[in-house]
Amino acid sequence: MAFDLWWLAYPVLGAAVGFFAGLLGVGGGGIMVPMLTTFFLAQGFPQSQVVHMALGTSMAAIVLTSVSSLRAHQAHGAVRWDIVRLITPGILVGTFAATFVASRISTVPLAIFFAVFMAYVSIQMLLNIKPKPSRELPGVLGMSAAGLGIGGVSALVAIGGGSLSVPFMTWCNVKMQNAIGTSAAIGLPIAIAGTLGYLVNGWGAPDMPALTYGYVYLPALVLVSLVSTFFAPLGAKLAHRLPVATLKKVFAGMLVVLCAKMLHSIFA
């Protein structure tokens, strides 16, 4: 396979993903999916497959990010493993099952769903919406149902689940520090189940470009992941020096612009 000049864009994307993940504690799916969709279209990949490929590749890239984040939060004792054990079965089933749903949704409605969800995330960040603690954690059935929902939506938009799991846990009177740390731990089974699902569902799909396995495009996965792991610590270091509240608003605005760009690319 000859070198593709577009491969040079993936390390730049990886730098942005890693930096914002470390700085703001957000997953990279919000950046990766619209950017990868745009890159894949520019490379001439089939329009019917580009959003699925962007979701699968982003989910695979989140595996390494989630491992690094989990280790950092575990070192500070912020992970509630009792919650992880209860919610993980639902997470695994919901995430894996949702990839089958995603593979059967055509590009346009899938892109619209992603854009709408990211608009919700952006509004949440802009307004700094935090649910008030109002109840205790549910039992096994309730936690399994929560896991199904969190995993399902996470697979459809290729996120580590923090946009859903952190508000859920804080609503259930889990301390914010523990909610964030536990969300990082939950992100790993989401990423693994989602990656496997997109590998299985994309295997044998027609007209896929070379070096694509299932819905995972290997050059993008490797180059984004390698660079993002170097830039995440830089972002985390600067988080203590920069006005993070202001940067979150800028980031939220950027998500809206990226999603609008993705939709324009799809409909153009």
C-alpha cells in the first residue's frame, strides 16, 4: 500500500484529541468522528461507509486513551469499583448490541444523530449543567438498565460514556471526583465492546479501502492513538494554568462547528 499524503493529517488530529482530553477531561469522539468523516470523504472513501468507519476507528482509538485515564484516576483512588462491577455487564451488552444497530443505519441519519447528541453535550458544557444529587444508586436491575443505555448511546456516537455516566452518578449522590474516576473505568469496557462490534459488523462490507478491518481504518487508528498519548499529559499539565471554564465554552463551540462541517460534507 503506497503512502497516502492524508496520513499526515492524522497525527495533527491525534495531537488535538490528546490535548483536549487531558485539558478538559473529555473523550476524543466529539473531535474524531466529524474530522475523520471529513478526511475519509476527502480521500474518496465510499460516502455510504465513512460515518461508520469514523465511529469504528474512533472507538478503537478510545481503548488506549481509556487505559491511560483509568490508571491515572486509580492512582488517586477515585474509582468506585463497586459501581464498575454492577454497571459493566449492561455496558458490554448495550455497547456491543448498538454497533449492530449503527451498522444498519445509513450515513445521513447516523450523522444527524451524532450531531444532535454533540449539540446536547455542547449545551451541557456551555451552561455547566450539573444534575442535583437527589437519590441513591439503584440495585442490580437499575444499574444494568443504566449500563445498557449508556453503552448503547456511547457506541452510536463513539464516546467513552462520560457525558452520560458522570451526570448519572452525580444524580445518584456519587461524589464528583469518584464519578469522573469511575466514568474513566467504565470507558474501557465501552471502548472494547464498541471496537469489537464495529470490527464484526464491518467485516466484509463492500467497497472498503485497503488497511480497513471491519469499520476500523488502521492508519488513522495508529497515527491518532500514538500522538494523542503524548499530548494528553501536556493538556493535563496546562489544566492547572489555563482558564478551563472559558476553554470549555470554546471547546463546546468548536464541537458545534465540527458537527456542522461534517453534516455539510455529507449533504454536499
